[in-house]
Amino acid sequence: MASLPTPRPGNRWLLQITIRAARAEESRWREQLAVLRPVSAYDSATQTRSIFVGSFDVASVQTLQTLCDAARSFGTDIQLQPAPVPAVWSGPSFAGDAEVAALLTADVDKGRPLGQLPTA
């Protein structure tokens, strides 16, 4: 997994969510994609879906809940990591909160289910 620099306080950053659909028989596959399509964009080069979140508002929390439900129902792989804000991004972004970004960077690939925080 590529390592991104942890945003420093004062830097703007986004939560990048990468989604890998779980393999399934045709009807389950279609059900899974029906859940994922409305909340994410498909990248044919990586064969993944993704979404960027720049604030925790009602819409982003609903999106996260949809992804949690997909992970639970279909085994969809969901990965979270902080990402620098692209120059073309016109939406909201996180500023500061370096501790949250560091947590995401350090623990993104430890195999925990989405939303499960590490124990001290």
C-alpha cells in the first residue's frame, strides 16, 4: 500500500475511501454494485470504487453507513486514508486534525473492520 504523508496542522486534507467489491455470484454481485454505485465513482484502471469526504455532515455519515452495510452484507473491502486536497477540489475539507489523519495513516492496513478504532 502506498504511504501518504500525514497532513500537518493547518493543511487541508480529505478522507479518501477506496472500495473493492467482493467477488460473488452474478445476482449478489449486481446487488452489491447497486449499493455502491450511488455513493462512489468507478476507476477502471484500478478496478476499485472511491469517494472523498471533506466533512462529517449528514450526507457523509449516510455514505459511511452505506459502506459499512455493504462490508457487512457482501464482504466489500473498505479502506480509509487521508489524502491531500486536489487543486480541482471545490468542496469542504478537513483542516488540522493531524491526530485523526495520523491514526488513519498508521492503521489503515491492519485488517480492522471499517469504523473499528485501535485499542491503546
